[in-house]
Amino acid sequence: MLANESGVPLDDLQALQEGLRLDQADRMIENVAGVHALPLGIGLNFVVNGKDVLVPMVVEEPSVVAGASFMAKLAREGGGFRTQAPDPVMIGQMQVLDLSDLHNARDIILANSEDLLAEAGKIDPVLSSLGGGPRGLEVRIIEESPIGGFLVLHLLYDVRDAMGANAVNTACERLAPEVEQLTGGRVHLRILSNLADRRIARAACTIPLRVLAFEEFSAEEVRDGVIEAWAFAAADPYRAATHNKGIMNGVDAVVIATGNDWRAVEAGAHAYAARSGRYTSLSNWGKDSDGNLVGELEMPMAVGIVGGATKVHPTAKASLKLMGVGTAGELAEVILAVGLAQNLAALRALATEGIQRGHMGLHARQVATAAGAMGDEVEHLAAELVKQRAVRIDRAEEILKEWRKNG
């Protein structure tokens, strides 16, 4: 069905079921003893900048794929998700120590910035031919630290369709001796920053008021409840941490499916959420002049479609083909749409029926399986647990034992 819908040949999608072989894993990391599988589901109903997208999502938590897919269906009624991603500029940092005059050293670096950038531009001719390469230099003075003052040199580097770590780290290594010669200092750390605040992606959606009502909840109740729930996260860091975790449920699922570095994306997201000096919500929710629910999500998104696991892991390659993204920016835009959809799913549930009703209904299958249910027993036992509002493994074992005893 996926092959028919996406136009991707069935053979290319076979990796979604076959996964990673042991010999492939052995070439990816060290001391390989096996492979660890996680479920891969497909996020449905997504329209991103007018284009239908099937979204692979790797996650172990029930309700994430279902929640995102249903919210994408509601967003589709308002035209889908409007997204944008800027040029993929990453930041490489160089820590310059042992300087007697920080301000003078900064001025020297800035005065020689053109030469430094020219040198950085020679490092990767292939990247340069694709339009990437160095974009600028910035110098920050750290006046006080546990070791005293020092300089931080930022190399701004366009990495095109890569995540960018290797390109940026290589460029910093290459420039370090020249920086030392210019300043008389010592370049210590030379590494990219995962606070990729030059690589901020954005997503927005409008949910028509008419599609928000369900069961006993009016459309206005749902809309206002979502906004009130978001306001809690905007004002309180304890709530914001869980609120943003819900966003990352969707974001990480796609990042993992496509072979990207989800730890880097997580680090950048949470650092960005605290950019004002207080940790807060990554998303914003409100209503427009017509009373429709409107949402926005903004966060760093350093992902790539070339290099690393994206080209080595067979499932990652199949996932990228299924999504039909042609650039790292397009991938970032889809990921932001999924994050915003997942955020809405959590807020809607919290503001209305409570998070546990839908979540525990899906979780019940895991509990039934853990209790020892087999075959058709799994669905029947899950339904019974939900009916009794006792989604617990001890109750599941009791029911299963009684069923088997009575034939």
C-alpha cells in the first residue's frame, strides 16, 4: 500500500520490514553484540506546504503515531502545515585561551576574518561546489568563568544537505593553528555547537473551529482548553519540560527513522527553549480573528539527508525515499509539522478527556502482551482492561488466567 501511495518501488521499501543486519551494524559502531529494534509506524494525513507526505516514525510509546496522524487530519481541513527552514548554517566553536588582552585578540581575529574564511573555504571543495561553505566569523568574549576569561570564536558554516558535524569540526581544526598564530593564544576546544540557532525551522497550522468539537466537548471548549493548557507551559518551566517532551515525541520519531542525530536535536531544542534565561514552551497557540485555533512551532533543526547513518542504515534510506524529501530543509519542515501535530494531540487530550483515556487504550495492548496473551487474546484482553479501567499487568494476568481456566 505504501509503495502504491508513494510511488516508491516496493523493493526500496522492503528495508522497513527487514531493518538493520548485524554485519551492517558492526560497521556503524564499536563492540557490536546485536541490533535493537523499535516499531516504525507511518504518520498519515500530513500536508506540508501543499504536498501530501507519508511520515515514517520510530517510537516505542503508544498513541504518538495515532495522535499526530489525527491532528494532521484536523490541520488538513485548514490547509495543512505551513513550514519554512532557512539556509543550513551551523556554528563551529573555538575556545581561545592564554590571552593577555581579550579585546585586542578579538580585534585581530575580526581584522583577519576574510583570510580565515578564505582558508575555511578551501577545506571541502565538493561542499563549496554545492553552494555551502563558510559564511562568517563572530568573536565572543567570556569575561568570567571557572578558569578566567577567554575568547570564543564562532565559525558560521553552511553545510547544505548534511547534518554538518564532520564538516564544521574539520573546518575548526583547520583554522586553529592560524588563529593561534594571529592571537598568540592557545586554541583548546574545536567543535560544533548543537544550539543551532542559525538553523531555526518553523511550522504553523490553522485548525478550523468547526472540526474541534467531539463527544460532549464544544469546539470553543476544545480551542480555549488547548490555549489554556499551552499558557501553563509558557509560564511554568515544570510544565514546559513535559510540554516540550510531547513535541519531541513526534520530532524524535522522525529524526530516528531518517538516521539523524536525535540527541543533537534534543540538545538544541531544550537550549533554545531557555534562550530568554527561563525555560519555556517551544510552541505557541492562540486563535485568529475568525475564532479558529492557530499554532506555531519554532526550534533548531540540524538534520541531513546525506552522510552518516542516513546513507548507511537501510531503514533510514527507505524512510527518506518514502517521504520524498529532496533537501535537508524539506526534511526539517516535515519534522516540525509532526512536532506541532503531536503537541496539539497532547494538549487536546489534556484539555478535554485527560491524557490517560486514549493513551491507556493503546497501552493496553502492550500490557496484554506482557501478561502473556497470545494471538487474538491480545485484542480481547486489551479491550477488557480498558472496559474495567484497570490497565495493569496484575489484572491482565488475573483475567487471562480465568479465561484459560474456563476454556
